[in-house]
Amino acid sequence: MNNPQAPDTAGTPMQAPGDGRSARWDAHRAARRLELIKLARHTIHRLGPGASMEEIAAQANTSKSVFYRYFGDKEGLRQALGQYVITNFRTEVIAAALKSSGEGDALHAMVLAYLRMAATSPNIYFFVTASPATDVLTDPAGAGGQVRDGALNDFFEDLATMMRERMHAYMGVGPGEQASPALELWPRASIGMVRAAGELWLRAPEGPGRPGIEELARSLTLWLTHGVASQASLDLP
């Protein structure tokens, strides 16, 4: 019988002679791509989010054409580095919220984790969150009308979904129902407020005019849950 997929003695399908070479080449390319991402991360961390492809390649002891071959252009590198960095960012922030039971405590945990992760490397944060055209936070569908792919938009979607669920639970909105149209904007609007305040804070010079991370997280949580006017008299919910 002619059966090219007959199992070998280990019980796994036999591969054509070229399959092993192809798999090894794919593994090599994946490993090299990850290596280039890590080298780019190191360079941007040191030189800043405005580092050029020439500078990134030079620090990696390779040519710019190598980066173009693996990532297409600088935006392709941004997307790849964003996937690498934001995946961990996303995990940490959401895990912080899941550890908290109360709505206010969960929001505070998310805000604090977001600020802490961004503060580990402001240069990397600003590089991977930069948008060359429209902001995925306020325009997730873009011009095409469909939600755009990308680690940053996935991160915002996960946060918004979690915050919407918390908001609905707090307000007694049943499954499948919605709050008012204006309130349904609250999750992404809240993320925008945290992001804007956090980025202003990251750019502020050290000194008495720059709040500590705990103070900023606490203030943002109060602003989102009770408003600015109540901060003088309210503690965290």
C-alpha cells in the first residue's frame, strides 16, 4: 500500500525529507526575530522612543536591512515590540484587578499596576503606545470600520470589558443589558484619563511638583469613582 503518512515506530507521522530543514529554518527565524526585538528594546530603553532604525541596527551590531527584512519598517518593529511588551503589561494589570473583590479596590489595583508597568521603562512605553495615525483607544475601529488588530488595542479592549462588567455589577445592570449610552462610554473614557495623567506624570521631572505613584493612583481612582470635588473628604471606596 502507498501510505506516505504511515506512522513511524514512535507513533508520529513521518516527515518528507525537506520538512525537517524547513522546521529548523522557521525555528531559526523565530529565534532571530525574538533576539532582534530584545536588542531593539534595549536600545530604545537607553536612547529613547525617537531612536532611529539606523541607531537600533547599530546597537544590535547588524544592518538596517536586517530589521527591514524581519519587520518591514519601523511601524512593523513597533507592532512586534508592542506585542512582546504589552502582552506582559496586559497580564500584570488584569491580574492585579482580578485579585481585588471590591469595585473601587479593583480599579485602584488596575491603575497602580498600569503606572508601575509604564514606569519600569517610560521610553519603551512611549515607543510601543505611539500611534502614527489615529489613537486606537478613541478610534478602535479605524477607517475600515472593523476593530483593528494589535496588542495595544487588545489591551484596551480587555481593560474596557473588565471595567464595563464592574460598572454594570455596581449599578445593578443585568446580563445582556446596557447602562445609558453615555455611561457605556465610561470604560474607555476612564482609560483615557488614566493614560493621559500617567503620561504627564512620566514626563514630569522629579521634584516636589511630581506626585508619588501611590498618590497618583489613589487620586485617579477617586476622580473616576467620586469626582474631583469629593477628593478632599473621601478615601478610597
